[in-house]
Amino acid sequence: MRLSRFFLPILKENPKEAEIVSHRLMLRAGMMRQEAAGIYAWLPLGFRVLKKIEQIVREEQDRAGALELLMPTLQLADLWRESGRYDAYGPEMLRISDRHKRELLYGPTNEEMITEIFRAYVKSYRNLPLNLYHIQWKFRDEQRPRFGVMRGREFLMKDAYSFDIDEAAARRSYNRMFVAYLRTFARMGLKAIPMRAETGPIGGDLSHEFIVLAETGESGVFCNSDVLNLPIPPDDVDYDGDLTPIIKQWTSVYAATEDVHDAARYEREVPADKRVNTRGIEVGQIFYFGTKYSDAMKALVAGPNGVDVPIHGGSYGVGVSRLVGAIIEACHDDAGIKWPEAVAPFTAVILNLKQGDAAVDGACEKLYRELQAKGVDVLYDDTDQRAGAKFAAADLIGIPWQILVGPKGLAEGKLEVKQRSDGSRENLSPAEVVAKIAG
Amino acid sequence: MRLSRFFLPILKENPKEAEIVSHRLMLRAGMMRQEAAGIYAWLPLGFRVLKKIEQIVREEQDRAGALELLMPTLQLADLWRESGRYDAYGPEMLRISDRHKRELLYGPTNEEMITEIFRAYVKSYRNLPLNLYHIQWKFRDEQRPRFGVMRGREFLMKDAYSFDIDEAAARRSYNRMFVAYLRTFARMGLKAIPMRAETGPIGGDLSHEFIVLAETGESGVFCNSDVLNLPIPPDDVDYDGDLTPIIKQWTSVYAATEDVHDAARYEREVPADKRVNTRGIEVGQIFYFGTKYSDAMKALVAGPNGVDVPIHGGSYGVGVSRLVGAIIEACHDDAGIKWPEAVAPFTAVILNLKQGDAAVDGACEKLYRELQAKGVDVLYDDTDQRAGAKFAAADLIGIPWQILVGPKGLAEGKLEVKQRSDGSRENLSPAEVVAKIAG
């Protein structure tokens, strides 16, 4: 993408409404724009990050055997009356009346609707286990939306729902999602630690939150530093096999948010030199809630003995739009964002340091074409801004690889490559640059 | 994908609420489920088609130089008061009040919001032309939603918006979208004919609808049969070049919906043996509306002489979810859907005609792995249904290539390949099957 043809409205000033760094940087980097309290438009740079995150989430759900579908944003109020949550949900639910005065709502989550879909079609244990997910916009009418996409009202969530014949099978489904989440967040370049959690309005008695460590996080976190170095399950983890050793490994090391922190156990189990007390951001949560919805909504299947039984369910959320903010909270410095490569809006940016100089323009164009031909997502800053402004913009928007092309280096056949993550610099020939970035 | 692990709730009965063939087939094939009047959940099979259509639309928008962003589904009522459309829009607009009694609405289209975004950042003609698009759910509260996804209330639309310094430049932007639309629909295997159209509530004085011919279509269509054989602009069409010859070629041949049909001109210009009078379905519409929104909403840029002028705008819609229905209307027979390969939920389906027979199971597994390794989207019917039921299901869901694997053929080293589009059959070795389908 040529920057001269891109839409990247960078702000020079720090927006005063932004209280946290991710909100400030997303506004400054031209990633998004507030359209109403807690409701954002994703500008092209932010949209690219959102899509990359969404795609990683999708691939790992698919790998774990979940099936994607797509439920609508609006739901019938009557569906929520069946589960008893219509009145219980409170003012965070956006209630809507259509032209015929039918009561609708903007879905804040989908346990009811997926249970209704399930019970319409699935009648036998032989069709289980089943895990259905979607990635769709949700709405929660927060009393005080703030922190940008970290606590918006309209937000993108991946929510999966598992259906099993009994608790043992449901726990296997739960474990599959647990492992999928470890892989999902690791692929985004994050350290996300599973922590035992309260179940809240979803219900049930088993839940884990996945918490990204960031000093600016919303909750206090206590953990054993060993948990930071546990191995992530590999690409070819066998989701049909026994996952309990992985789960045990991750849940036996102490890690808890302040809500459920057990100070006595922490001091007993964690050696003093391994105690980490920091802050974190929730980016996903998984629940096993048993028959809570299947009892209320009569989602029954015939068991092996022919008798109808309510299915055992779980639900599994990832905050897709929230992750954009969470990654920035975990990956930034004073100059701007430092995207992990897997979620970066572009992998590399070419900075033409003397636009209009035939040799420099030619070298940039050639490099741009070669990187594109290798499938690299590359941005080419071909604007007539001065070099200093190009450096600042590249640091701000956080592209992992900056390639500086100027007359001096070119005279020696060299380009300068700067890695945004650690600021390291190298002088390389154009061919070496292509090999390094596309390799 | 193994069918035994997929979620494909095929209905045996014809659903009585479905008045048209696409609605009936989408319900029967387990593609979607109605959640409220005009509001659908996309089940996994339907979701796969929706995503393939969306991706073709995206690729052709990108190719034409449009930039993708994503605006939220909910908008502030005040934004629509600026343009004067809040009151004008009528009962089709879903109006919402949040917990603080702020007036919101579920966006039926985005001219106002994109104009607000544009004016916030773009101040000079030097940043033009600009074309921004998104693919997002919209809501129109139809008095009588029907025909399934063809006239739903919650629907997925691609809408692009162009910004130019004057009418001449705006017409060039219009032409780019015109050409992109020709390519988009052709890639989906459709004959979509551009026809001069009325502008309606969007405003302006220049508009074309793109109409897919189908005998079950919603509007009458009159055209010269020559228009059916015009060449589609190629992959490498130069969007920076002069597109007027392509536009002239497509607009000089008579083609009109009954709304704007000129019987006298039709009879004068079209030889009797080339007159086609059929029906069609609108799948896209493009508009040039000049300064209608930029005047009302003060979207001004400094021109070359330093004087602020209102930008000239256009908007360009594609009914992404509607296309799923439109393609079925154009591509089906009595047995079910006949997906064009580019939008098919799976490219091929392997029918195991004797599940449990070691040789047949082994041959199916091997073929399944080989096709997957070649990147073919393949469904493997590994259920214990009898052969007749597998044939009927494969015809119903419309996968382009059916591969029949049974003991008799295998004894001779052959599989049978049936092409869904024309019913033709061939006996081929497994290696030939892979070469034919993956080739």
C-alpha cells in the first residue's frame, strides 16, 4: 500500500479524552474514531489489525474443532424470557422496539439463541460433541463507557458454545477451548495467563479468565513467575487426545486476579523470589455452566439408553476488538505502538527519505514490488513529508520493520533496517532486506 | 471437513413459510434459520457461502483502489438530522434510545457517517480522490420482510463512498466502481447487467443498478441479448487509466428494468430477434449524487486555488447477504442448488457409498487427505446414511464436484466424478480425480 493513497489521519496532539495509553495511541495513529460514547469506527489502519486478530482467533477455533456460524446482532426479547435473563440483565441490555412494537434487543451474548438453534436440530447424543462459534458485534450499554475499545459499548466478540451429553464430556470440550486459547493469544505475541475466575451472570461453577499482563491493566494480578515460561501447546496438538496434562500444568502454578486472590496460599506455595504482583487485562473467559440453559430452555437429547437428558454446556469468549487495545497496552513505548508481527497492520514500512530523487525513488519502488511479490504486507511511505516526520509516524503506528532508503546509504548499496520492537538497526543490501523480512 | 463432525441440519420437508426457491433451498439445505421476522442466523454451510461472496467483493474493491474500514452498526440520530434524512427516512429506520435516553439508530446506510469522518480529517484536494468502503450489517425495518435473505431486515451490505474535487473526477470514481462491479459479479459466476436506474432516497442524478437475470426475479427486465456476451474487464484492468470505453460499451446496449423501460426506444434500437424480456434481481447499485451530503454537512476541501469547495460524492452498494439468495435463484434445479465454484461452500464432496468397508473407507480417507493437501475445500460424507440419501443431500447442497467412492468402481481402480452443474459423469482413477479438481 502506498501511503499517498492510504487513509491514515495521524493526530499531532494528544487527544484529551483518552485516559489510557491504548486509547490515546489508537486515536493518534488514526486507527479509529469515536462515533458516539463507546461506539467506534475502525479506520483502515485499525481495521487491518482487527482483521488479523479475528483471523488468528478463527484459525485456532477451527483447529480445535469448533464450527463457525453467524448469529444476527438483534434478538427477540422472548428468547431471553425463556432463560429468565431478560429481566435479570438490567440496564446494560439495549432494548429495542420495532415498527410493529415487537420487543427486540441488541445481543450482549448468545447463550439463549445458540441453545434455541441447537434444540431445533439436534436430537441425539450421537451428534455430540458439538461446538459452535461466531464472531459478531455485540452491545452492552455500559453506564460509563471509557478506555476506548477496551470498554466500548459496541464491541466485537468471538463466542463459542459447546454441547455435550454429560459433565465428563463437557469438561473435555472445556479443555479443548482452554488449549485453543493458550495458542490463540501466544500467536498474537501475548503472554496470556489462565486464571480461575468467578462465573458472574453467565452462571456455572467452573471458569477461567485469560489475562494479559500489562502494568496499565484493569485488575491486580498475583502469580508465580514460572507460569510465564510454560510451553504453549504446538500446532499439531491432538484435540481428540487427552488434554488434561496440559490443563494440569497450567492450573497447578499459582496465578490469580485480586478478586479471587488467596494471600495465604500464595505465600505458602510461591517462593518469595518467584512472586509476581502486577496488573492485567482480561482478553478471554471460558465457562462450564452445566445444564443452566438446557434445563430452562429444554435443550434435550436422547442418550444411549433412549432417555432424553439436558445437555451440558459451556461458553467461551474472546474480546476481539478489546484485544487491539490490550495488545497496545502490553506493547508500546513513548514513541508509539510496537505491534507483534502476527497482528501488525503492515509487516514492513519503506521510508523514502528523499522523495523526488530518481535513484531513491527507483530503489524504493523496486523494493516495494519485490516485497509485495513475496507476499509481505508492506506500506510504502511515498509522501513528500520530511524524514523526521516519516520516522515519527513509523514509530507511532508501530510497523515491526522500518526500511530507510536514502541517498547516502544507497551510494554504498545499503538500506537501513530498523526493528521497531528493540530499536536495533542494520545496514543491508536490498536483496538481504528482502530475504530478512520475507524469509 | 468430515460431515460426521459438521453441523448440517438438512430438512426433509419443504418449509411452508418459504415463498421463493432460494428461501426454500436455504432452509432445506441447513444454510440458515429465521430468528425473527427478516432476521436470520447463518448456519455453517450458509456462512461459508456468505464469506466467499464477501471476500470476492473485498478483493475487487481493493483492486479498484477503495480502502476498507469498518463503521459501527449504531449511529447517532443527530448525524442524520444534519443531512435532513432523520425525519425523511420513515418507519424503515430502526430508532433506538439508550439507557441515558440518547437517540441512536441502526444504520440502514452510511452516507452521513462517512461524510462526518471525511470532513474531520481531509482538508485538501491533494488527498483526493478517496474511496472508503466497509462490509457491515445494516437494518431496514421492512413493513413485510419476506423472501428470506432476499428481503431481510438485518442484512450484510458492502457500501463504498467516493470523494472527489469536482464532477469530472467524481465520474472517474463512479466508472472505477462500475468496472469493479462488472468483475465482482462475473467472478461469482453471475451474469449481472448494469441498467440505468432511478436514484430514490440516496439522491443525485446518475445511477446504475446491477441486475442478475433469473426467471424468478423481482422486476421485469428488457434488454438486447448482445449485453449478455460483452467482455468482462480483465484482472489487470488499469483503474488509473481511461475506463470510459468500457462504460460506453456496456451502457450503449439497451438494458432496462420495467421502472425505466422505454418501449419506443427498445423497439427502435433492438432487432426483434435480440429482444430479451425476462426478470431480474438487483444485487448492487451505484450512485453519483454530487454535493448533496457535502453541502448539507459542510464537507469542504481547499481546491488548487485555496478556496474551499464541497466535495462531489458517490456511493456504491452490494447486497452481500442478498447475493446468496440471488445466486441460488439463478443457479438451481429441482434437486437443489448448483453453486458456481467460486462461491460454493465446498468445492468437492466425497461420497463414501459403503461406510465401514475397509477398502472404500481407506480410498476415501486417502482422497480426502490428498485433496486437502492441494488446498481444495472438500467435504467428506463419512456418515452411515445409505447411498441414495447421500446423493440427494449432495445435490441439494449443490457442491460443484461429487466424487462417488464405492466397492464396484474401486475394484476397477475407478471413482465416479459427477459435475453438479450439468450432471455429467466420468470414471477416473484417484490420481486423475485429484488432478481434475485441484488442477
